[in-house]
Amino acid sequence: MSPSTGIREAQRRRTRRALLDAALAQLEERSLGSLGLREVTRAAGVTPTAFYRHFGGMDELGAALVEEALASLHETVRGILAETGDAERRGDAAVRCVAELVRGRPAHVRFLVRERHGGVPAVREAIARQLDAVASEMAAALGADPVSAGWNAPDVTMLSRLLVDHMFMTASAFLAASLRGEDWSAAAATARSQLRLIHLGRVHWPG
């Protein structure tokens, strides 16, 4: 790579980052469907023409935010499931994982929670694809657990999707606690109790 090519590539990355950050800042209190391209480019300090060198439209920018927010979740979930078969330890690890995600990327998580059932189809579909992939990874691990012996595939899938939904619900609870100026201890305790309840149901589920 020539020096001039390297400089152009660095500038390209900076512009793309500026657009994503500007969009996230604008999405603090509003949905993606209400956000205009020119608002984003103005906040990022670039022209609309520059926007189209990176994204085909606001839906593509939204999908990029989804991928950025959830890219690390797959590895984290695999680590939790591989760490131990003990339900309580897994539950504690899962709640910590969600808390770390919300602390590390609060704007991304707010965006995901709002847009999961929002008005931009491409973004809803991007979130659904990512969460389906996480649920599939969970199902593969949970199906191999002795407690799941005799379960059929649809039931294992149902369990994994329930756990993915629980992660989203827990993230929403942490965000709400922050908005109220509360610490997260009560929300975390509730999340762990809910996971224990799910596990008890799993233990007694007819295989």
C-alpha cells in the first residue's frame, strides 16, 4: 500500500466513524425512521455525497450500527456456555455480560432496544438475523446439556430464544435504572431470579 493510499484509507475510516457516531448521538431520544440523512451529515461535518461513499442510505447505516453493537455478543455467549454447566454460574455470567454491554455501548443498546420492533424494515431484519444467530449458537450448546436429554429441536430453540429475549429485557431494565438515577443492583437481582425460574422450568420440562 502506497503512503497516499494509506492516507485515503485512514480518512475513509474516519469519515465512516464520524457518520456512525453522529447518527448515534442523534438517536439518543428518537428513532432511526425520524432521522434524516442531511441531519447526520451536518452533525458529522461531511457532505451528503460523502455519505453515499459509505452507505446506500439510512437503512444501511442502521444495519452497520446493529452489526457493530452485536458483533462481540456471539463470542461472549459462547464463552458463557462453555465455561460451566452450572445454571447459577451461567446466569450470573449472563447478567454480567449484559451489564458490560450496556456500560460499554449504552447508545448502541438504546438503539437496538428501540429499533428491534421499529419502523425501518432493514434494521429490524438485521437485528433479527443477529439474534437468530446468537439463539442458534445457544441452542447447539444447550441441546448438548444432560438436562436437555430427550428434548426435541423446537423446544431447545424455544429455550434459546427465550434466553435471548431475556437478555434484551435485562438490557432495557439496566437502561431504565440509569434514567431513574438508580444503581443496577435491583435490576440485576431480578434478572438472576428470572433466569433461575427459567432453569427450574427447564429441569421439569417434559422431554
